[in-house]
Amino acid sequence: MVLSGVQEQLQERLTPLRSWLFPSMAYLELEDRSITVLAGQRSGGAFQADVLERVQLPVGLCDRGEPLRQEAVGDFIGDLLIERDLNGVHVRACLPAAASQWKLVQWPGGEWPQDPDELLIRRGDDSGFSFPIQAAYTREIPLDTDLTGGAPTSLVVAVRQSVLQAWIETLAIAGVTLDGLEAAQVCGLRALEPLLRQAPASQLLAVLSLRAEAGRLMLVRRGLPLYEHAYPADSGTEELAEQLRRSIDFTLQQDSSATGVRLLVHGTKASGALIEQLASLLPWPVELLDPVAEGWIRLKPDAEPDDPAAPTGLELLRITGLALAEAAR
């Protein structure tokens, strides 16, 4: 009995220390109309999900990637995590796609700049973003010069300061320890790394995200993002196919060494029926992109396939990239 009591006291003392040394982690994908929460651990080359759920946000709380009613959204997220027994977790979150923009920037003079932000500001309107770079937080990701012809080039991701600050304040209201916020485009590219490594150098990879908020096309070749374009959420299939054709054809005209196209479709509005329709309208192969089918993320063994709160594999590209990148650290 005495030994049992000592063990219980020791366990009580060790629990806070264990939580501090090995904090629980949750991953959130933030969108205008929903919040997706994921918790689990890396298992081999995949991420094993213990908690995976998407919950719809009340209309009007977020718009164009920004939380308009921070207290309501923060309370919503805090309650969601408590209900899923994730109270007090550390959180990494993927921002809504509309919250960030990116551009490939080749630095002048053949050298990496000492102060990239200052150089971008000096370039002014030439920076290529739709908002003043002075009003944004930027992250410069150096790219392999073997892929850029030897020229020092970065993927520059920019988020409006006001939007980033609004999400930081919102998650503080939720009562979580925020370990980081990632751009949706970066999370998507990270998840695609296995496919990008296998892709022939001549292949243009076209990745189409179809969600309730909007459709987004990203074109990638040799691991480098080349182009991104948003389409209205209400675009019909024929209209969408024509827009895709124009975007892809233009990119192929700019790069004559790209001789093949692979179009991958994912998101909440992706389906087998839509794939068949697009394939009949476009000259390139069209496939569904499912991180679960690819083996990048594993669902709970007891997951209900018809659970309306459980997102399908087609909806998990960005949060998979977020979780796998963090779990590998």
C-alpha cells in the first residue's frame, strides 16, 4: 500500500514534466467555412491519425482567409479541442489558402541577399504581390540552385500582417500554445514531395484544389512551383476545363522542354464523377489525389467510413503536409 502511494505521488509529479518535455501536438487546417483538427504521430513514412475531424464554422465568422469575429472563432476552436480531449495542446496551423501569396524571386547579382525583405521593399510594385510588401510578413525559402539554373532563387511567401496577427490573436483566445502558422501553399508542396521526386523532369504537375470557397490550380515542374490561379467556386465543369486548358497551355508555351502534363485533383468538391467529366474535356490524364490512398496518412482503424465529420482522403493534402513536416523534426 505504501509503495502504491509512493508510485501515485511520483506519477503525479512526473506527468507535468512529461507534458513539458513531450508536449501533445494538434494540427489545424483553417478555412473560411471549416476547421480540420488532426492529432497523432509519425509512423514510418506516414502519419498515423488518432484524432481527425472537420467541423463546419458558422457563416460569417471568416472571409477571404481572415477571422472577422476573432472571439467567436477562438472560442469555437477552444471548445473543439476540449471536446476532443486536446485541451492544453501545442498547435501548428495551416492558414487558409486565401491568406497568403507566393512568388519565385531570382535575386540580382548572382548572390543571396543579406536582407531579402529590404530588397523586396526596394523593388516595390515589381515584387509581384497584390498587397504592399511593407504591410506583409514574408518568408524566403531558398531553392536548390541545381533546379534554378545556378541562379540564387527563393520561394517568397507573403501574408498580410493584419491577417497573420488576427489569427495569432484568435488562437490565443482558443487557449492553445501556438508553435507556428504555415502557408497553405507550402503545406501542399511538402505533402507532394514523394510525387515530385518521382516525376520526370519534363513533366508539368498540375494540382487542382476544389473547395467550397474556391478552386485553385498550382503548376509545379522539377519541384518548383511555377504558377497559381484561383477560380470561382461556382465555375461549371466545362468552364473550369477551359480555364485549366488556358492556364496549362500558356505555361507549356513558355517552357518548350515541358512535354507532359499530369493533372491531380483534390479537395472537398473532388469526386470520381468530376474526374471523368474533366478527362473527357481535357487532353491530359486526370487523377484523384488522395493522401490516404498514397499511404502518406493513415486513418484510425475504427474510423467510420460514413462519418460526416470525418474528412475523406481527398481533403487532407495540406494538413498532411503540415503534420508530416513537423513530425519529422
